[in-house]
Amino acid sequence: MMDWKTPALTDLETLQKCAATNGFLANVYGAANCVLYAKKFGAQIALEGGWLFLRLYEDQKPRFFFPHKIDGGLEGAEEALKLLEREARGFLEADSRFEKEPFVLKNITAAEKEIAARVFPGAQFAAARESGDYIYRTEDLAALAGKKYGKKRNHIKQFKTKRPGWRFEPLTSANLQDARLVEEKWLEEVLAAASAGANNAAGDDLKIEKEIIFSALENFDRFEKVCGMTGGLLYVDDKPAAFCVASRLSAAITDVHFEKCLFEYARDGGYAVINNEFSKSVKTEFINREEDLGIEGLRKAKLSYYPEEILEKYNGTIHSA
């Protein structure tokens, strides 16, 4: 059996090396995400023969991810998949709760699906549209040029006209507390607005997300050093109004993990402003703004920025022979 463990800050260098050498575009394989979301999803990693293996839980059921060579490349991926299948079968059969569960490959890309289909001819693959990453050209989000972005430019103009005392600052160790203040107040606003129809599960998820954001901020220097963690803060009359947190997924792409704007400023176009201002500071060619989770409003908002690509994801189900 493999030696599985919860990914921690001490694993960042290995995780980031794997992401960088493989040129990852998919946020699920990002070093920062892997560490930050480990507790929420019960994620574990294993290092075996120069390969990185990842598993987590979805609805209390174990799910496995496509293995990746730490030094990059897909050579040997077929054998790594077979190794993972044996490991997964043993893990599932050892726990009576999972003895009837199939081996499931979660959120694999189209290229990974082709390899998995060769290794597991009887596998069933289903598109996971809600998990597809929205990939944008940084230049598009920074310039907002052309007719299609007219509404976005108008929103930004209206915000700056109505809020002349605005300014944008890069996220640094000096202003982390202001990001915390925005997150705390944003969560209070959301929970208060939802109190009448109280969705406890959604509220619990947002509280966990707050813990994850605070963990990112608490360890910002470490994430910045290894993963190029960055972000920005939007101020209005010297009061923090919005923030975003991102990191370098690989050489070509920056992954935006979180973006929050307080209600009173969001109504005026605050999200459009911080999106635009942060994009101007990004040095990579692309920006990954992650998935829409199947939420219609979120999907509409992400599509309104005209992604260069929605990175396809698939789930593969492999039953026992």
C-alpha cells in the first residue's frame, strides 16, 4: 500500500514543482489549492516512484485523481494508472462502507481521459461541466477592449465616478489584515441576507471557506515564496471594500482562488473593478478563474468575461472486472 498523508505546507515545493513541470492549467492540481482545501475534502497525497497521487472525499465517498509525474511528462502514465487502480481497489475493499463503490477518477482532462480509456477499455466517462475551469487571456481581462466588453467598461466607469476615492493595492504582508476585515464583513452580510430562508449547509460551507482564506493569509509569505501567491485590495475612501487572492499555477497561468466584494460596493460594480485592476498586475499569459460549480448566476458571470477556453473535465467510473 502507498504511504498516504494530508498535504501540508512542507509539501508545497514538491506540489509546485509537479504543477510547473507539467504546465498545469487545471486548478485542482495547483499546489496552493491542494494544501488549502485538504481539510475540507479530506484530501491526501502519496509519492510513489516519482509520481504524485491524490485522493479526496466527495459526499463521504473516496475519489481519485489522475497521477502526475513530479518531473513532468506523461511517459509511464498507463502503468501509474494501473498502480493507482490496484491501490484504490485495496483501499475500497478494506472498508465495508466502500466495498460496492467503483473506482472513480475525478475531474480528469480530455487528454487524461484518452489515456484512461486505453488503460480501462470498459470505463464510463461523463462530462463534468460544473467542474470546467474558465481560462481567460490576461490581456483581455486587463484591457477589456472591444464592443463585447462595453458593459464591463461602463460598470467600471460608473464605479469610479460614484466612488472617486477608490484605489487598488497589490496584496502584501502589510495589508493582509484589511483582506481579513473584508472577508469577515462579507460573510456577515451573506449570512444575514440568507437568515430568513436559512440554508445551514451553505452557511457552513462559507464558514469553512473563511477558515481556508484565513489560512492562506496567515501563511501568505510561505505561499508567496513557493507558489507566487498574490492578489489585490480595493479601497474606497481608505476603507477596504474588496479583495482577491491568487497564485501561480504554472509558468503560463495564474489561478484566482478567492474574490470578495462588500455588498454596497458590489452594487456599484466593485467586482468588475477589482477583477480589472488585478488583471493589470498579472504577469502570466492566462488567468484561471476556476469552475462555476453548476451555479447558474456564477456561470453567467464567468461567461460574461468571454473565456478563451472552458477547460473540459470528466469523471471516469471503472467497475471491477
